[in-house]
Amino acid sequence: MGNLQGKNAVVTGGTRGIGVAIAIALLERGARVMICARKADEVERKVQELRCQFGAAIFGAVCDVANAGQVQSLFAKVAAEMGGVDLLLNNAGVGAFQKAAETSVEEWDRTIGTNLSGVFYCCREAIPQMRQRGGGYIINIGSLAGKQAFAGASAYCATKFGLVGFSEALMQEVRYDHIKVSYVMPGSVNTSFGRHQEEDPANTWKLTPEDVAQVVIDLLEMNPRALPSRVELRPSEPKASG
């Protein structure tokens, strides 16, 4: 992809944590960014905040990526307001941390719908626009839980394992359309995601959202002939257990 100046990006789950860190990193490099999330007040607040610094380069939309119709509306808005998408950052996700026997059907469906089906819905809408624009880049934010399962998170791990397979197959399907696909698998990140209700400033050993955003930028700025399709990212000195 190289120079990001003037590229059009969509960042799902873009109002907090890793998503907003990615959005800011893209804006700083001259991209135009559409962020989306489920809650209208969060989208409006974050767009207004970023507009003070980046002006008309930031766009916002309300979208539950688990809803295929809402995803269609999102990308129709991208086409109408931005002219189409060049970069898709599939970051939206939910954490379901219960044992399988204790997971409700509703929680299972919500986790699969957001973390896995939502990525499919967004890719399905983005790829035709990317083809029309001559290519693009899709980066899926996964987790090390996609290669190392752990007890008490069966639904979450299932989605992250599924994301690995989906990303690898998609990469092979669209590479000759000049569309690159990578997936990033972070370990512990200091955010309010999942079991953590708020960021903990004491967790200095954890990755930060900005660490993940830096990996995204490095991928996007790499020479087009190279494709690091999978990136595993860990804290360099994790907290010892026990």
C-alpha cells in the first residue's frame, strides 16, 4: 500500500481501545477514516473529538457488524460519502468468557455474529469497492486465542480460530485482485475489552492499543510485493503467574 495519504479506511469498533488507536494512526498519516460502532452517542462523541484535530478526514456511522443489513448500509454510506473503501480494519469484537455449558444461546450467537460473521459481512461488502478502486488491504484483528485455546472462553476461542481460517482462505481468493489480507493476533492488551471493565494503569507489562496500531501501520506501509499474512504480537515481558 505504501503511502496512506488520501486512502479511504473503514475501522469497525472504532470508538475505543484498539479501534480508535488504529483510526488515529491512519488519520495522522493522511488517510480518511470512517469509524463505526453500535452506540450512536459513542460514535458522535468520538467523531466530534477527532474532528477537532483532523477536520473533515473523519467520518462516523452507527453499525452493528453482526447485522448484515446494517453492514450493507455502512458500505453504501462509505461509497456515497467517501467514494469507496481502500482499507478495511475489522476490529469490532465482543468477549464471551464463560464455559460452554454456562454459555447461553444468545451469548453464543452474539459472539459468533460479531467476531466472525461480522468480519465476513464487512469483507463481502468491501471487496467489490476495492476491486473497482484497483485494490486494497484488509486487516483482521484477531487474538492469540486463535491458536491457543483456554478454558472458560469456548465461544470466544471458536471465533478466533475461525477467523484464522477465514483470513487465510480470503487472502488466497483476492490476492490477484491486488487486495492484500493480513490478520494480527495480539496477546494481552490493556483495554476495557472482555473481562476487564476498564484500563488498568498498573498493567504496564501489557501491550497498548497503540502497539497494535503500529503493527497495522507497518503492514500498510510495507512494499506491495511483500505480504506478512499473519502477525503474532505478545508482551515482551509478561507478568509471571503464581
